[in-house]
Amino acid sequence: MTVEVKVPALPESVVDATILDWHRKVGHGVSRDDNLVDLETDKVVLEVPAPVDGILTQVLFHQGDTVETGEVLAIIDETATASTVASAVVENASAQQSTATEKQRTAGNSILTPAVRRLVRELDLDPQKIPGSGKNGRILKADVMSYLDQQEPDETEQELEALRSDEANTQQQGERLQQRVPMTRLRARVAERLLEAQQNAAILTTFNEVDLQQIMALRSNYKEKFEKAHDVRLGFMSFFIRACVEALKKFPAVNASVDGNDIIYHGYFDIGIAVGSPRGLVVPVLRDADQSSFAQLEKRIREYGQKALDGTISYEDLSGGTFTISNGGVYGSMLSTPILNPPQSAILGMHNIQQRPVVVDGEIVIRPMMYLALSYDHRIIDGREAVQFLLSIKESLEDPAAMLLQL
């Protein structure tokens, strides 16, 4: 019995996905829930598991292809034997070759990407002679390289050199190099959203500084007991999240968002934490942060950090959010103007902690100081509210006992 492996339902507002990487090849045995293929969307990377045990007998799309919800990615045979596997491998390869040839014969240059079309023109090649291995017989750069490799070396040496140079997307001018690489879908989406924020909101930024002496003393006194009791380190972020929640309660407009001509005031506190990952910036959301203990917040932050490194953050982890915190201090930033995370109306920027001389009670003392930055949408948040909101965060952090006692 054969079973189809289909593209799962994509997240809302996501139209399609790109085949990122296959983890199994045709002829390989698979077990139920094995990850077969990764699909990259403009939000997250989705894993597609095997629905049954069996043999992967056919792969219908390949790395770089674009797919939509419900399309069949592959075929698994639950009752395959060694002979049927070998036959399936041959048939799959033959079917792909036949399809590519037929598509090439009927479609001509219409299935060439702009880059490949430019290559075949520059190298004076006949695309109808080049078998395409992409979706619907589309000719890829690799297909052109394979075609040239099959020609006589003395006839194609210059073409091969030009192609390999282009394939690497690297141009050399003397000792100066430059490399052109496409954006990942995630980075392209982040760029789109950041540009959207700048174009559609009236963004201003206000600054303050906070003395973290009391929090550092509190962490020093209780970090070992805290870690022993909760199996997680006591960091700074949980204090900042709690301080932001208390300030958001006082200034509901900062926790609101704009929808057309309406203002949506959120009666909950879902705090996004900006996290760097190998694929770019992601902002997982700590839902109902006001109802979580310090230990729960720290565990969720640690979990999201690991997911970001592993590339396993789900769409559900990233959706929603009413306010965001970005910590540029972990990279050494002293001061910045963070940009809004639409449709949110404000974002807090944390920065590097430095020992600096400050005046306390008329005396110059050395204290661990951090600059804070609040970017906000001036359409619904007045300057007075923004300044007082940031001041509220400062006061909570400088007197954590009062914050914990909700005084």
C-alpha cells in the first residue's frame, strides 16, 4: 500500500514554502514520525514527518522547489520489498528525466530562471538540449554545469570556467572580492516587516538609564539557591519582563496596537523576546507573562534560545505578542533605537551593563548602569506616556523588592 506525503497546512498568511533539505533519499527505509524534509517559509522552518513506516519510493519535489499546501511531496510504500525498491528508484529517476525532457521540449525558454536564461545566452547554448531537473522541468544552474561537463573539454573549457565563477556568485577584481547570495525567506520577511514598520508608524524613541545595583545584589545572594531549586539560572531578562508587565498595566496604550482607524487594547501581556539565530532574528512570545513566575520565565527563555539555535521554533511560538524586548547588550551594544515589531506599538531596547560613576545622595559612586531605549508609535502613544512608561520600568528595576511586592 502506498501513502502520499503532502505539504501540511501552512501558517495563516503564508502562501507557499520552499524545499530546504531532504533527510531521506528514494529507496531509504523510513519510520513513522521520522523527519523527511524541511520546508522553509517566510516565518519558520517546518518539518514534515513520515506518516507511516515503509520505503520512500518517490520524491516529487527537490531542494529549491516551491510548494503549496496539500501538494504531494513524496510516496511511501508500506509493503515494499528489495526488488520493488530497486524498481521504484529506476522508475523515479526515469520519470523525472522524462518529465524534465518533455517540459523542456514544450516550454522552451519559458521555464528558465532569469539567471539561467542569461547563462545560456552568454555561453551560446541551446536550452532544448539541456535536461532540466527542477520543478516542471525547470533548468537549474546545476543542470547547465552537468551538461557542459558532458561536452568535449577543449570545446567548453572557457564556458565551464565562466559557469563555475557564476555558480559561486563571486566576482574577483584584482584582490577585491564580492559575493552575491540570495536572502533566506526568513531574512526577506524580516526586512519586509521592518520596512513596513518604518513606513506605516510614526516612530519615536525615548531614553533613560537604570542602576542595576539592587538586582545584581539580589542575583548574587540567591543565584545558587534559585538554580538548585528550579534547575535554571536566574538571569536579568525575567526582571525586565516583570518590570515591563507592571508598566504596561499602568499605561495600556503601550500594550495596544493600531488596526486601521481603531486602537485595540489588549487585556493580556504576551511579551516577545528578540532572539538571534543562525537564520536571522526571531521573536518568540512568552504568553501571559504576568501569570508566570521568575523560574517559569527563565525556563521558557532558555527553551526558546535553544530552539532558535536548533532552528526548531514553530509558527505558534512566534505568533502574536503585544510588546517586545530586545537585548542588544549581549552583543556589546551601548545604545540603539530599536524598531517596532508590527503590529505592536512599542519595543524596549536593553543594552550593555557598564560600571560607571554616578551621583547618589550627593556622592560619586561606581554603579552597574544600563541605557534603556523605548521606541514607540506616536500615533497612539504620547510622549508623556512613553517617558513615564520608561520611568516606571527604571523604578521597578532599581527597587526590585517593591516590584515583587507590587507596591
